[in-house]
Amino acid sequence: MKTIIWPVYIDSKKSRKEGRKIPKKEAVSSPSLSDISRAARKLNLSPKTENNKSFPGSWYDNSGRVIVERGEISKREILLKISNMIKGTRS
């Protein structure tokens, strides 16, 4: 099963209302598409990056998105794993 991951989903600078889907303490500051894609690759999720896409809540901002193959894992679990992987590479 394919899942779309928008950077806003794991951005600690965004509120839940703006689209963040994981707790602020688990999120990362301003994740880039390459951060998300690299983390997804390390987790064997076969990421496909689409640069010129806009999150519906901020249609004016071309943030891009990453599409991953998630199998039986929940979307929330994937977001948490990707966020933790990015944190690990940043520290």
C-alpha cells in the first residue's frame, strides 16, 4: 500500500491544525524532502519524491512530497520512524 508523506506531517514548527500528525517532541525542525527520502530509503520503504507538489493546507507553498510503500505498518508508525531516523542523522 502506498502512502504520501508531506514534510508538514513531521515538522515540529507546525501545529496540529497546520497538518503535523505526530507529537511535537517526536517531530523534527523543517524536514526537507531529501531528509525524508533518505530516511525512507534506510527503512526500505521504496521512496519516490515529487518536488512540485503542494500540501492542500498550504497550496501556495511547493513543499513537495514523498510516496512510500508501507506494507502492513500504520502511517503514524512510519512517520515516527522517519522522524526518528532524521533525528539520528542530524545529531
